[in-house]
Amino acid sequence: MSDTFKSQQDWRYERKFLIENGDYRMLEEIILRNKMYFTRLYSERQINNIYFDTDNYFCLVQNIDGQAQRRKLRARWYGSTFGQVDNPVLEIKIREALVGCKRRYKLKPLDFTKRFDVRTLSNCIAASDLPETVSEALTTMRPVLLNTYTRRYFISSDQRYRLTLDYNLTFYKMATGNNTLFSKRNSNDVVIEVKYDDQSDDDIETISNDFPFRMTKSSKYVQGIGVTMLNI
């Protein structure tokens, strides 16, 4: 059994900027004026994530506490949130202090055409060819949050820094049973991330100092739980 369908064990930094009630068009102009000469990369696309956690929200607590070593597990796909999903993946985000990496595993196609429920997702995971350690971890977790957003991609002129701009953030609380999605919340916030390998930390201040907003800790998972469950 192959552990991953695409090796992505390189450690990288992810520096984030959360702009509350941001205008993504204006923010894109700021990105394109940066001293590192960012340009558009790829077409924008919609990203959908289902986050998994334990009943006592172990992953959430790890993130809020800022623990140096932590994990986050999610199912991800691109395009329409509802309908036929042909290429979903399971991602494990691994964080070690300031750097992180991802492990990705192919999932069987999903069909959310008639309804969006946990059973469809569970059947998909059970039918997928996942490593035993991943399958065992999933037995102690359940899907707790769906979030969607539109992402635009940029790259610096020296090709060392990739930047993403996420807007149209939407969050849904998930529960078991047929009526899986409720507590839908929209956000006007915009999230910018600068991503680069662990050998390219030298120019991050050049990038961040040229922005009129501050680098900050930001997690869409924590934000989503806050607005759908805690109303904050």
C-alpha cells in the first residue's frame, strides 16, 4: 500500500495575515505592488474542507494553545461544494514549531448530489485505500466542520514565495444523521498566506513590511468553530 499518492514531505513556513472585513480586490492590488513582485499564478478556484476532531476537540485545543507539535486532519476537494466530487483527498497537516508539511491520500469519489451527510463521507473513507495508522486515527474522530472559500494564487518573481488570498469564507457546523449541515455562517474576512521552504526565511520581512497589515496567527478551523458553535 502506498502511503501517499504524492510525496510532499518538504517542510515549509506558512505566514498568515487575517484582514477583518477586507476587500479582496484592494488586497490583491496591494499584493501585486509588493517589493517581491508577485504575479498571478493559476486561476482562482473554490476550496472545500471537512475537518475531523475528537469528541473533546483535541485538535482544536492543540491549535488554540499553540502547541509546537500538532496535527490537523481534513478531507479536501475543489470546485462545487455539493454534487459529484471526483477527486477528494484526505490531508494530514503536521506542524512542528514554525514549520509544517502535509501528507495526502486519495479518497474514493463522493456523491453529495442528493444530500450532504456523514454516512456518505464515512462510506467513502471506508472504501478508500488508506494506511492502517490513518484508518485507526479516524476511528477516534468525527467530521465537525465544513468550510469553503475562494482562493487566488500568486508567486514572487524569484519563484521562492507563493502567496494565497482566500475570501468568501463560509462555515457549516456538522453533526451526525441525515441533517448533517446547519449553523451556516459567512465571513467577510480575508486570509493571506505566504508559503515558502525552510531555506527561504531571509526575505519574509521584506514581504511583510511592505503590507499595511500585520502578520498574525490564523486558523480557519478555529475561526469556523468559533462562529458556528460559540457564536464569536
